[in-house]
Amino acid sequence: MQCTVIFQPSGRGGLVSRGTLLQASRKLGADLEAPCGGAGTCGKCKVKIEEGFFNLSPLAEQEKLMLTPEEIVDHFRLACCAKTEGDVLAFVPEQSNGAKQVILETSKERAFNLNPAIKKYYVEMKKPTLEDYRDDFTRLKDALTSNYSHLKDDISIDYSVLLKLPNILRKGNWKAAITLWHDTEIIAVEPGRVEKMYGIAVDIGTTTIAAYLCDLATGNILKRDSLMNSQVRYGDDVISRISYCMMNDDGLARLHKMIIDDINTLVARLAQAVAISHENIYEMVLVFNTAMHHITLNIDPQYLGCVPFASAIRDPVNIKARDLGLKIARSGNIHCLPVEAGFVGADNVSVLIAVEPYKQEKMMLVIDIGTNGEIDLGNADCMLSTSCATGPALEGAQIKFGMRAAPGAIERVKINQCSLEPEIKVIGEEECPDTPPKPYVKGICGSGIIDAVAELFKAGVIQPDGRFSKKLNFPRIRQGSDGKPEYVLAWAARTAIGQDITITQKDVRAVQLAKAALYAGAKILMKKRGVNKVDSVVLAGAFGSYINKESALVIGMFPDCDLENITAVGNAAGEGAKLALLDTGKRLEAREVAAFMQFVETAAEPDFQTHFYDAMCFPHARDSFPHIQQILDEIPA
């Protein structure tokens, strides 16, 4: 007997024979941590059963020992013990995920002015006497202002720091390291001379969260890490998340807790990786789209879901870490960059301060590719922006064998136009020295999907309208289980999941919908700006530095541009967040940029549907692409 098992947030699923959820995960390519090999002794393969809880075997004794009472009530199981007896939908928490995401990061080093909001000062004070009976706080302020002339005497102190101040000063024999925020508030006092101070920049995407641990004294990035946004189990896009908050009394509280838990997971992993205390992490800069902004800050997002899509606040926000439940220094600061308008949030402002199109004379198109895509067009004279719901297809989700950029993911594809045989590059495969190489392929990530669709189009396997050609007869082109054609990218013998990895007609359509949304948004901005071409294109996004720009242009992801003037800059939102963490001047710039931008609600434009429909074709139904015309001319009719 077979049953359907689906693992979220990866979306990996399919028919499996009866067995444990761990066995099903291995067959379907949903990696689970299982250091004990499935013996039920490590407790690492915990999964939360979202649907089909009663389609599993009863709770085993090992599970009763490994799971807390709260986890048992919340329908957690050990995948190695839970046997399938029917259809199951399981959510894999980050700590159980065996496939660690690769942060696709641009290698470009950006010059910046090191001027963080957090600074440390060392002071030595005289002990109190009957003649000098100043209070501890005044004594501390006097020492600061007398030793550092730029500091003012109106310095305040965080309440939680004040509670510990008397003991700390005496423990250090009146020698202390003082941590100030913006030189106005004392947020930490430590005995003796302490120079360590750290901050974290976090890009909270709809699908992925990326974090960067930085040394605030040197500006160096010490560690990067990322994980899937746990909220994906409640919907792939921001509208689904907003709807969940509106339809459930505890919806906002649940989604808010999830994102806070995700960030705290990253904080703990980053701190552990470089052996520092979370108490020495004094500030965090957050960037996100407007829906993620509201949910993270526990603000009701329901009014974002209806016209005129008004946010609760546009200005930058500063919040104490303890007020959000974020596990850095309790008195540490959480800084959120300003929101633009509608669904164009702080993440787009972050991209802008990293790329700086508003300082250019040439007409620049900036596209931040993600589940919620943002587009900016303009130069120093005028900048327009918009957002578009591209969906998560370009990040590997909603694709039959799609996955995030982790070891085993196909990241590059090249197809021979005569034999239709593919050459694929797999993340991490070069680390497997076995000869012959052991099966390693698990799926395909965003950059690989763009390559695959472009190569299939160039080879004539798919037509301009996105449909598979009926004229070709090759072993790799076949009818899928849904009765529709598909292309075999990797035979089962080469895969780690024991299945052929294919590109289906549904996958191609998902790419068409995503790229059409981007193209239509760009065209409307160009029309508003009064231009018929762009001088340069900047591709940003979690995998932006890995996108093959020729493949992106071939499928018509954006209007035609000279390939030499198309650059991929990686996760520019994360880069902008780091700049804002390390330089307060960038925060002021972000505020000015947010005010300078002119937001356009492209979906409300009367000709949006026409632009969208035309952009569904590869590369486009009407627009010409002279910079890749030779490539297009070689595509079989």
C-alpha cells in the first residue's frame, strides 16, 4: 500500500510505500538530521505533523522519552519511529533539517564608513568617599564626559543596566567598559577593559531569512547563516500570511512567534560558530517587505491586504531587544529601516542604499528577485518603485523538484541543442571524491531553474508560448504522471532520491508567471518614466549573484539590455542591512531615499494585464531583444 507524504517547507512529496517518515524523507529528498541512523536514540529527526496525525503508528516508547510533553501535545513525532499508514503532511523544523542552505553572496566588497551606533568606552573612576558622595550613575557620566570630550552630559541609562550598575562598578574596582548607543544611552556596563562588541544584520524574506554577524569594532563580517522562514507552512506569499492573521484569532501571535524563534535560532548558531556570548551582541538591523515588517513587529497586517494597502508606520523604528523577545543583549537595540509604500518595504530601501541608483546619471533598472519582487527604475533625477507577486518559483519553491540552494541542488544547466543531453553543475558535488561519483543530485534551485528553462527554449524543446514541442522524439522528453510532457534533467541512477529529476510543463508555467510579473512591472515603470530602454540592469536577490544573466535575458525576465551592462549583485538587501548596521550615515541616507522614491501600484494600472499577458511568452510576445537576437535566431522553429 502506498500513501502520499509531503514535507514542508521544502514541498518535497510523493507516493511512498509503508515505512517510517525518515525512510520517506530519504526517498523524497527531504533531508532530515538522523545522526543515530534512525535508531531512535538521538532525537534529532523531530517533525511536526500538520495533517494526517492519525495516519501514523502510535507514539513509541523512544518518542515519549525524546519528546517534551508540550511537543507531544503539539503533534511532534520522531520521523524514525513514526510509520505511515495513510497520507501525511509533515513540517520539518530548522533544527531537524539536514540540508543546510548555501548563502549565495556577492563577493564584491563595498567601501563604507565605519560609524556604528554602538560604541565602547573605557573609564576609570575614583571610589566614593564621605567627601565625594556622588551617586554611581553621576560618577560614571562624569568619567565619560571628562575623558571623551565629544560626549554630552545628558546621557541616559537603560533600566536593566541600572539594576546591575552598583555591583558591576565595585566588581571591576571602579574600572569599566561602557557601551553606548548613539552616544546617548548606556546599554551595557562591564567590569574592566572589554572591547568586544557585535551586531547582526538580518534580511527577513518571505521564504528565506539570511543573517550576518559583524564585528562593530572592525566592520568585519564574522559569519553568515540562513534558514527557511517557518511561516511558509501557512502560505508561500505575503497575502496568504495576511489572510491567516485575519482568519485566525491567534494568527498574528503564531506567525510573530515563528519569525522571532527563527531569528533567535540564527542568533544562537552565529554566536556559537564564533564562540561569543549573545550578551555581547548589542544591535540588530532588520530589513523585510511590509507584511513581514508588521508580523515581525507584532503589528496587525490586515490593512495591508486591502486598498489602499496602508502600512502602520513608514518611519524607521528602534525597539529594545527584550520587547521583541530577541535573544541578544536585553538592552540591545533593534533597528528597522523605513518602509516605502504598499508592499515595497525596508528590504527595497536596503537594496537601494547598497546599489545607489539615485546617485547615477544613467537609467538603471534594479530588480530584487524574491517571492515578493521589488523593481526600481530611474537615476539621480527621479526614482520609481513597485512590487510584484512573483511567487517563490524563482527561489526553487512551487517547482516539482525545486529546493533551496543546498548541497545536492542543480545550480547550472547547459543542454546540447543536437542531442538534447544536459550538462549539470550540482552544489557540493565536487566535495564527493568517489569514483565513479555516488548519486548526489537531490533537486534544482532557483539559478538552475532559470538556466533549465532558457536552455530548453534555446533547444526548441519548449516553444515561445511555454508549451513543450510535439515534434521532438528524444528519450529525455516524455509524458509525465500528470499526462503532460516533461524533460528529464537527471536520471534516477544519478540522483540521491532514487527518482528521475524532471522539468515539467507546470514548472515552466510557474517560471512564466514569475518572470511575466517582473517584466510587466518594469514596463509600466518605464512608461511612467517616459523611457523606452534602460542603460543598465542590476539583479539582486538571495541567489542574484548566481543567475546566468544571458539565461535571464533569453527567457525575458526583464527588458532588453546590453549583456555587459547587466550585473548580478547577490543579496543586496542583506548588504544594505550590513551597511546600515556599520554606518549610521546609511540610516540617514535610507530615510532620505525612502522619501525620494515615488511608488507606483502597477497592478492597478489599466494596461497591466496586457503587459503581463505579452510577457508570458519567451522572451516576449512583442518587444524585441537585439542584444540576444543571434541566440534567438538559432532557436529551432
